[in-house]
Amino acid sequence: MGSSFGVMADKYRNDKDAVATLMQSIQNGAKGKWGRIPMPAHRNMSQDELKVVATHILASKP
Ligand code: HEM
């Protein structure tokens, strides 16, 4: 298995809405997309910050 971010990038490789999806998951939290453990929300991040982080994750190599 590769890096965690690389695995995420791979899952969303052909998804044109991937940046928006990851921005929402990071901002609001997520559950059930990868496993049974929920991801906590990050409510104080700006849209710009969310976009930078989501884009960075999606650019990760496997
Ligand atoms: C800088 C902080 C963090 C970033 C940028 C980040 C990023 C992400 C991203 C992009 C996903 C994938 C969401 C999706 O597929 O839509 C994810 C999932 C997840 N994260 Fe985080 N995360 C962060 C912090 C945390 C923390 C603090 C925890 C736990 C204490 C956590 C636990 C999880 C879990 C359990 C999932 C899987 C949720 C699911 O199955 O849907 N994350 N994270």
C-alpha cells in the first residue's frame, strides 16, 4: 500500500468533483467513505485553505 494521501488521490483520480468533495469532507467531517471510523470536522478553515489542502492531497503520488 502507498501513502494514505496517495491512496486517496488514486480513488478520486477520475472524479471531476474531487476537490469539492474533499473540501467538504475536511470542513464538515466524513464517515462511511473509507471505513467505520468518522473523520472530525475542521470548521475554522477558510475556503482558500480547504482548497489548498484538498488540491495538495489529490496531487499525492501512490
Ligand atoms: C489536517 C487535518 C486533516 C485533513 C486534511 C484530513 C483529510 C482527510 C480526507 C481528504 C479524507 C477523505 C474524505 C473523503 O474521501 O471524502 C479523510 C478521511 C478520514 N479522516 Fe481525515 N483529515 C484530517 C484530520 C483527521 C483527524 C484529526 C482524524 C481523526 C482523529 C481523521 C480521521 C479520518 C478518518 C477516520 C477518515 C475516513 C472517514 C470515512 O470513512 O469517511 N482525519 N481525511
